[in-house]
Amino acid sequence: MSKTGGAAESLTLGHETVAVLEMDATYIVHDTSYLYVACTDQRVRVISREDWQIKAVLGETSSEPLSVHVDDEHIYATCEKRVYVWKKETWGMLGWFELSYQAISSTLRGDYLYVGAKDGRLVAIKKDTHETSSWQLHKTDITTLWSDDHHICTGTKKSEPIIWTHKENDQPKEIHPIDQKIKGAIVTGNEDFIIAGVSSDAIYVFDRIEWKVSKTFSADNSDPLTSLWANQHFIVASINSNHLAVWDIKRNIFIGKVKVNGFKANWIDADGPNVFIASSDGLVIVELLLNELSLDLTTPEAHDLGVSLLKTSPYDVLEEVLKLRTKGDKLVQNEEYLDAVTAFEKALQLLIDNTSVLNEVPEERQKMMNEINARLGTALLKTKISEIQELNERIEQISDELDLTGRTICDDEEVDKLWEEAARAIKESRVLTEAQAGNILSYQLSFVTDNLENDLEDAREKMDQYREKINQALALTHSIESEWRWMERRRTSLSDRKSFLEGAISQLEDRLEDAEEDDEEEVQNIISTAIADHKKVLDQISRILSASEEQDELQATLDSREEALDAISGLLSVMPKKRMAMLQMKNPEEQKLELERLISAIQQALQTARKHKLKEEIIQLQNEMNGINALYDDIIGKIEDDSKEEVKKKASTKKK
């Protein structure tokens, strides 16, 4: 971890005021054409970057806009209870959507607008559908919020910021709490770092691999911060004392600070040499100057201004180049190739920036240029070879895991990111090989790149097969689960459900046997879990049905032989009378109901007769049952005929 305190020697940071617009501004964001400013009068002002004049005024909103965000087509303003949406260029309001929780902060990344709300809730709103999800991440209001396509960082005034991952439709998962005691920090970030700070004497830079502090920046005071902006090259902080402070991330130096008199920043944004300051006293656009030259915050060339600006003698230049060359050579020997590339690039840039001075020694300049270019080419090739080999090891590890265990310990997001890194590295290697074709290392790079490409294709194929097996197993379990839920909604009988579960378990056990033969551990886990869940329900249903059948049998039979004979005799005696009464009924449905009652009584009598081995009574009861069943079939047939006739009548009436 590095800590920087003093400003870079012989560098003077200054500024010029480009424009000042009167408004009470709280938040600002930009695109290539406009600035978008949230104002306390419940409006959003659009400022042209061509002439710094107001192009449009959007609003009025329901309350003061807390923040403004833009994508390619739309403008979003987050208020306490609503998010408003306007169309770019036409400036027409498309509408708004209500928030269930009071907003405190917000950020826009990719397909989602994230809102930090009161009581520690994070709200995710999908831009195209306005579908909303929310989660309780903290106990108090989320006052700072930053995100990119992979991570979210949230913080409150009473707790340290926390890093989360968020996949669509899933609750954010905590990766790492920031391990510094920086409660109430302001947070921002870039693709390499997460940056957090409370005051200008302690701004922490966290790497995005181990989530540990890699750098700590400080200025020459400890005033509170009001806003932070950062890209890959620079950090700009607005300080409570009306100052802007600038640090160079790559060179780990404090460049300096400038005072913007009369304007205390509520929020800042930056692009190129300009810093945009939203303050209660107005919107201020300033241009940063380094040694009276424009300091472009978005270009890496700005990093070497501190070196190139100071050289006035060809001997100074060549001596500095030699130092950088020696440094680069040592780094190559230590296999620190990436740092060596940086050293050689700085040396080359120094030669280019001081061309006019070196015209006094043209031969030495050209010789040094050729040497540095050759060394830079070698360092670039070794850097890329090392990167390719490291990627190949990671890909081979995944491939071996799939071969040995049928699964990988990496999640899908990690694997997809690795595929992307490898594909990008292969593409970059092809370009570098062509550019450095005269260097013997280019052929080694070509060889290791070919190996990586082959291994990547092989690993992707294995991964696709693995995912296909997982998806098939999940599809099978989900299909069975869906059909089971359908049976429950339709209120099918327990016996039907039991039969279904027995069939489903048999089907799953067959698939489990196949998975065990193929050593598919992940598939086994999925199928085994499903079998266990279904068996648990099947056992419950089986116990319920068994208890019910035993009770029915007890209720249907009589314990005493004499009681049984009396009951059966009574039933046989009244059967002719019951049958005659049924035949005299005019309504077939009533006849059907009466027959079903008689059938139920005869079935109980048969069970009782069989229990007590009453042979004659069994024969008589069976004869009665046969007769009743015949009548029942006739009645059912009549009901069906009547139903068909009714349908024909209705059809005939419609035609008329």
C-alpha cells in the first residue's frame, strides 16, 4: 500500500473559469453534447457544451431532484418518491414511476437504475419494463451508492461501505466490507479500483481482486469531502473549503489543489480538461491547467507531463531516458514485465515530447529511440506471453475439473469472464505478433496463443456440455415440480397424487442411475435433492391413505356375526321396495343418486359377509349388485342421450 502526501515537485496546478451559470445546483452529469443539472427549484437544466448556454429546462418534478442520470436515449431524475424520465433531444417527459421507499441516492448502470433508500433498502428498477425489486442491505439510510456492470458499492453515514454483486432477479450478495473505519464515506470507482473517502487527508483506493487498500491519497489538509470523481488516470475531489484537489492514480502523486472562490461544490463531474461544479451559488465550468498547459483528465499522456515539461537540455533528456531504460531492464530481469513496459513507454514519450531539444543531438536521439522501441517490443511480448500462459493455466484447471469431477468450482459469471479475457487476449496477441514480427519472441507468442485458442475451444465445449447436462436435470425437476403444482391446484385426489409421485420418483431414479454411471456429481446432487423432496411428500400421502383405508374398513364391517346376519337380511328384504321406488322416479339424476346409495350399501354388506364367511348371503348380495349395476348403466346411458338431445336443440335454435 502506498501513501502520498506532498505535491509533485515543480508542478503547478491552476485553473481558468470557463463559464458560470446562475442556478442552485445539487447534482450534475454529462454526455458528449450536454450537461444535465439537478436544481433545487424542482427542475433539471440541460446545458449545451458548445456555448455553455441553457438548451432546455425539464420539470417541474414533485420534489427537489436528488440526482440525474443519462443513457443513450433518456434522462432520469431521481426524487424522493418518484423517478422521472425524459426523451433526449425532444426534451419531452415520457412519464415517471413511483417509489415504494423514499430515495436518498441513486446511480444508473446498464439495464438498471439503482436507488439507495431510507432505512437501508436498495431498490433496483429495470429501465425497459420498470420492474422493481428491493432488498434490506443496511440498517440506516443508504447515503452513497456506486455501481458498474459487475458490482455495487453502498454506504451509510453510520457504517463502512460494502461491496456487492448483483445478478438479475437475485438478491445482492456481499463480497467484502471495506476494511477501513471510514463511516459516512463518499464512494466512486473505475474498472480497476473502488475509491472511498471522508476527508482530503485520507482517500482510500481498493483493488478489485482482493478488495484491499492498494493506495491511500492525501492532500495538505483534512477538510471534509463533498464529492469524488475518478477515472483510470486521475482522482478529483471537491473539498469543503471551496477547493478542488487532483491526484494521479498511476504515478501515486498528489498533483495539487485549486480554490474556486465563492463556489462550494455539492457535486462534481469531469471530462477532458474541464471540471463541472454544481453548487448552491451556480454552475461553474473550470479548465484545469498544469504548468499553464491544459490538463486533459481523460488521456494517459497527461501522466508524463510532470517529467517532460521539466527538461530543457538534451543532456537532461537523454540522462532521464537512460535512467528509465536501466529501470526497465531491471524490471525485465525480475520478470516484472508490465512495469517494464511502463518504464519504456515513459522513456519513449520523453524522447517524443522533447524532440525540439534533441534536434541538437539527432544521431543519439535516433539511436536511443531505436533501442527503447526494441526493448519496449520485447517487454510487450513477454508481458503478453506471461498473460497468455496464466490464462491458459486457469482454463486448463477448469477443463481438468470438468474431466475429473464433471463440474467446476467456478460460478458461471467467473467462467464467462475468463472466456472473455482469453478471447480478448488472443485478439490482442495476434495484433502484437504482427506488429513485432521481427522479434523472435513474436513466434513464441504465436505458439502459446495457438495453444490457448485450442484449449479455450476445448474447455468451452466441455463447459457447454456440462451446462447442458445441468440444464437438462433442472428442466426435468422443474417439469415434474410444475406438473405437481398443477395437480395440487386442480385438487386431485390423494391416490392420484400418490401415483404421480411414484412415477416421478421412478423417472428421477433412472436419471440418477445414468448420472452415477457418468460421474456427473452436480447432476446427482440436483436429482437426489428432488427425489428426497418427493419421497418425503409421498411418505406423508401414503400414511394418510393407509390410515383412511383402515378406518373405512372398520366402519364398513360389523364385528358380531349375528349383527351382520340381521343387517344383511334387512337390506335384502327392502331391496325390491327400494328398486321399485327408484324406477318410479322421473328425474334420471335422482335415479342415479339413489342407485349410487344402494351400490354403496351392498358393497358394505359384501365386505361384512366376506368377513364372517356368510356364503349364501354373499351369493344373494352379488346377484343384487349385478342387477343394480345393470340399472345404473341404463340410467347413465339415458342421461347421456338426454344431454346430446339438448345440445342438438340449442344448435337448432341458434340456426333459426
